[in-house]
Amino acid sequence: MYKQIILACDGSEHALRAAEHATHIAKFNEETNVEVVYVVDNRTAKSDIIQGQTDLETISASRKDKLKEIEGLLKKENIPYTITILHGDPGDTIVQYVNTGDIDLVIAGSRGLNTLQEMVLGSVSHKIAKRVKCPVMIIK
């Protein structure tokens, strides 16, 4: 059914819940691969440097730490997975990445933006749901 699942991840509790669902789906097909996609937001990367984190290895390690719990969940369930770290605007970057690949399903956690933020910025999950060319599952 689903051979290639993209799990859009930002290290939040929403992403962890999305990972639990991805794991549940992947268990039913041993050919399924879950690709955990983490996008380094350009605005966040700049603030890391402004806040004095200039060691690129330290910055990279802190981002990978956000993925460890999800990685542990996938390992525990023996789900084949890969981790991909991209750079750019999270919503646009994930949409572009998904639409240029052979992806069967995208799973993303919902985020609780306030009304003003959502009107101005739009949520990442909303951008994904509207713009990708494959099925999308958004987890609350």
C-alpha cells in the first residue's frame, strides 16, 4: 500500500504523535520505508548564530537531538527509515521535496498557531495539505 512515507518532523510533541501513526502504518507492510524529513528554518538558523551558537557541529547536534525520540520509536518497531535534513522555509521545502519524489503518503503533526499567525504565515501542515501531490495525514 504505502511504500514510501514522509514524516515531516520539527521535534515537537505533534511530530512525535505523527511518528507514532507513521510507525503504526508502516508495521503493516515490511516494504515500507519512513523518511523523517526535518527542515532547518533559515530564520531559526540565523537566530542560533545571533544567540552565540557559532559552532556548526553543536547546532547540527542540537537539531539531531530533536529527532532522537522519533528515531528510537522507529528502531524499536524495526521500521526501515532514513533521516533527511533540508534547509529553507519548512512548508515550501517539504512541498517541493515531496513533489519531486516518489512518495505515497506524507504524515505531519498539526501545530497550534494563533489566528493571526496562521493568517499571516500559514501553518506548515496546511501548506503541505494544500500543495503536495499525494495523500496527506495530519495528526492532532
